[in-house]
Amino acid sequence: MAAVKNSLPRRQFDVVVVGAGGAGMRCSLQLAQAGLSVAVLSKVFPTRSHTVAAQGGVSASLGNMSEDNWYWHMYDTVKGSDWLGDQDAIEFMCREAPNAVYELEHFGMPFDRNPDGTIYQRPFGGHTANFGEKPVQRACAAADRTGHAMLHTLYQRNVAARTQFFVEWMALDLLRNDAGDVLGVTALEMETGEIYVLEAKQTVLATGGAGRIWAASTNAFINTGDGLGMAARAGFPLQDMEFWQFHPTGVAGAGVLITEGVRGEGGILLNKDGERFMERYAPTLKDLAPRDFVSRSMDQEIKEGRGCGDGSYVVLKLDHLGAETIQKRLPSIREIAIKFANVDPAKDPIPVVPTIHYQMGGIPTNIYGQVVSVANGETTPVNGLYAIGECAATSVHGANRLGTNSLLDLIVFGRSAGNHIVESHPERQRSHQSIPESAIDFSLDRVNKLETRTDGEKTQDVGNAIRMAMQHHCGVFRTLDLLNKGVDAIESLAPQVDSLYFKDKSKVFNTARIEALEVTNMIEVARATTKSAANRTESRGAHALNDHPERDDVNWLRHTMWFSEGSRLDYKPVQMKPLTVDSFPPKSRTF
Ligand SMILES: Cc1cc2nc3c(=O)[nH]c(=O)nc-3n(C[C@H](O)[C@H](O)[C@H](O)COP(=O)(O)OP(=O)(O)OC[C@H]3O[C@@H](n4cnc5c(N)ncnc54)[C@H](O)[C@@H]3O)c2cc1C
């Protein structure tokens, strides 16, 4: 039964936040505490957002274990990003980090403690003291359940601040007026199948990552890139979508994540000869080199015939840490290894392979989280739209993210976007602007076509085809030939997405409808990724191209901007100038 636009129920809020992960809830907390009316939408119960699965920690130069400072953290992040990160945003994040973490501590987040009562910190890949001299302990941890502790803390605080949660609501499309301002979203109440118009003076996208466009992923099944799809369909660019991080240690065959915290605690990677091969690739940081580096080294070992078992994986050894440390610091890892790899890591090593994990690119924003549009190299903030967390490219991670910098990104920029909205609230839009019917029509037509189609492509088939195409064409090592074939494969699937069909038309909690809508978002992310990747003829961070193995700062020290219409590309300069300190100029990246 098709919905009719005039009869759509409407609700009005000061702010609609799409996404109840760490980013969305850190932002909504700031807003609700300031007295704004805030709606937070989530496809799942808030505390089931993917942030809950974050294991290893959140970075901040607290210096609890040894000397540390934000400037070293900034250097590591710039270098980790392979100089594609914007240095103003990176300075902002690293400076704010200690405050943002102490704030969480004061909210009641149950961090692990040192004997003197300070927050426990562990080493993580690419985080160093004194500009790369040696690993530093910077990751603030709650055992191997840091995201769980963070998300529950934020949820409780939001409940206390009277944030209004719309649980199991799926946002469908952004609503814009002729001036291009964003005025809210259309959204599906999953329980009833009803579509609503949610009017907002400000809309915040916090929809998380899209790792589920690959077949093997550490991501939650809900990570289908909905916010990216919404932005792309509304005409906004997606930035740096060629950069996706493979996490070195997904359980072989299962994809489930084994935190880098294992290596932080002293775990090591071995090949079939029992050799600690990372010593050869990264003599200083060894197993704690950044993720792109370690993933490629593992891939190399496997390709050169030094993989373990059937030759398709390497192993992660941690039994030498002792059963007691494993139980205290890494209890969930032990459980995951037993359940998904059938090994007890207190006795035997865990089989691991690089697995897609994190998107560095996303919806472009400034340091206040305002989405920016790009024309002729100039960026302008979009009225009424913010993006934060993994769906945003702020860009602090550039071409490669350092572990534990994402949880940090969520709380720093979630807070910063919240503050910016609160500060600009009084002088902006005292009442809601009227939403053009055509904007609502566009969204409704999309859904109605899906609802009324009686024949076409099965959602599962098209979804699988996208996941397999990405898996095959966009791996740890890439070639232009493979990437171009990937562009063709994905573009040839786009028409199939336009004729998706599902048999069960019932309204109440119809997951077939939801999956189909998710696939319409996945295709945008896959198109952006393949097109941007096939275009960048250099190797930088996570984008490793066999045909062009070197970084090319002359031609490629710039952000890619992809537009859905015509799969058009544009560029934006990298912000090399930090806020207050001197710039870190590009140099070669060895560890
Ligand atoms: C297994 C794993 C372990 C990790 N460990 C760490 C770590 O130790 N340290 C670290 O720094 N980073 C880690 N990361 C990365 C980090 O956890 C994520 O980048 C981060 O949690 C993303 O947070 P977010 O708030 O942006 O989105 P998420 O937490 O993914 O939340 C997204 C929200 O958006 C909602 N949503 C999505 N689409 C819609 C829609 N259409 N309508 C309504 N709601 C929608 C979802 O329901 C959800 O509430 C890890 C990631 C994974 C997968």
C-alpha cells in the first residue's frame, strides 16, 4: 500500500540527529543539556550501535604511563594519515583529547585503573613518543570493551538529559529547499511501516561506517552507509572514498575483530616458519606499525607462501602474556577466539587475516561538523546540515586512521558540532522553514516504487553482488585494471538497484523493505569508492596501487570529492596549516 505525501505525519524538533552511536549521542547530549528539543533516530536500540563493539581504547595524551603530549599525538596522526589529514582538524582533535576523555570519566565511564587511580593506557599502532622514537601508551581502555563502556555511559547521560530517542526508526532522505538548505528528513518507523516527515532547524548525520559493502567485514550488519547514501542523493559530495582501512587481525574465515590492543599488550604476529615478520617490515614499531602497513605486510607474507595452515592466514600469538593478563585485559578476545576460531589464546595462537574495518572518507565537514559543499575549489558550509563520526570526513584520518583515534573523533567532534549548533541557535531560524513538496515527493516516490513493484531483482542477490564485487576488486593491494573492472561491475549493478523487488509487502517490521532501502545506500558508497580509487594514480595510506607504488605529493596531495550525479569527481586542497603550530611537511613514511 503506497503512502500519500499529504497525509504524512509530521513532527518538529530543533535538531534531528540520525544515529545513536558514540558520535550521535555525544552531540545530542550537548544539545539536550542546552535545552534544545532533540530527536535521535536509530535503526537499532542505541546501545547496539557499532560503537558498542569498539574494543581497544580511546586515544588521549594523558601521560599516565610515561611522558606524552598532544603535539606528539598530532604528529603521529598527521604521519598516520600519510599527510592527507587536514592539520587544523588534527590539531583541534589532539588538543581536545585529554579534556574529552576526562569528561567521559566524569560522566561515569568505567575505565580500567592504574594502582594510583589514574586511567590505564595501553600502546596502539602508530602512537609514539617524541616523533616516532618509540611506542607510547596513549589508548585509554576499559578492558577490551571500551566502546561498550563509552556507549552505555553516553546513553545513560542522554536519558538523564531527556533526549528523545526514536528507536528502530530509519531515516530515508534529506529534505532540502531551493536554496539548498537542509530542513529535516523523511523517516520510516520500522515497527509500523509508516513514513514521517521530521522537520528540523538543524540535521546531524551520525550514521557510522559502511564496511558492510564488503563481503568480509568487522562491521555490524547495520553499517550500510545510509548517511552517505542520503548525502549523495541530496547532491552533496563524498570525500576520499578510496581510503578504507583493512584491520590486520580479523579472525580468519569469520571476520570478527581481534583488537590491536592484543598487540598493544605484547601479542605478536608470526608466519608459518614461526618468524616475527613485522621486524623485517617495520624495524622500530614492529607489530605496532599503523594498520595499512601491517595489513600489507601480512598480505605479502601470505602471497610469498609463508601463510600458516592452508597458507591463507598468519597467526597472532599471545599465550606468552599469561592466562591472568589475558583474562584481566582481554577477556572478550579470549571468548571471541574460542567461539569463532576454536582456539584458546592462552594456549594457542589465533589465525588472522586483514579484514575491512573502517572508512576514512565520508561526508566532508569543517571542524565544527558543518557539512561543506565544494565548487571550483571553494568550500562553503551547507545551512542546516552537520556530519560527525565515521560517516564524516573532517578530515582527521586522511588516508589511514590510527587505532583509537576514531572513538576520540566521535567525542571531540560530536561535542564540537553540538556546541556549534547551540551557539548558532538563537540567531538562526526561530521557526521551521517550509519544506517544498517536491523534496518529500522525491523520497516518497523512491519508497512507493519499491512497495508497488511486482517483479524485479531480489534484494539479497543484488546486495551479495555488490559485496562480492567490492571484495574482489578493492582489496589490500589494488591494480588499476582491477579497480576499473570494479567501476564497471558496480555501475552495472546500479540499474538492478533501481529495480529491486521484494515479495512481502506487509508493513509491520518488514525487514525485507529495510534491507532493500539499505541496498539503495550501499550502491552509492560502492560507486563512490570504486570511482575514486580507480582515479587516484598513486599509493597513499590505505590506497596501495601496484601500478603506482609511490606517493605522489605533486599531483595527489588533495582530497577527492565524488558526486553521485554522473559519478563526477572534483578536488579539495588538503589543509596543511594547523590552527596555532607549524605545519608538518610531508616526508617518507617508515616505521
Ligand atoms: C569491531 C570494531 C572495533 C573497533 N574498535 C575501536 C577502538 O578500539 N577504538 C577506536 O577508536 N575505534 C574503534 N573502532 C571504530 C569505531 O568504533 C567506529 O568508527 C565508531 O564507533 C563509529 O561511531 P559512530 O557514532 O560514527 O557510528 P556507529 O556507532 O556505527 O552508530 C551509527 C548509528 O547510526 C544509526 N543509523 C545508521 N543508519 C541509519 C538510518 N538510516 N536511520 C537511522 N539511524 C541510522 C545506527 O542505528 C547507529 O545508531 C572499531 C570498530 C569496529 C567495527
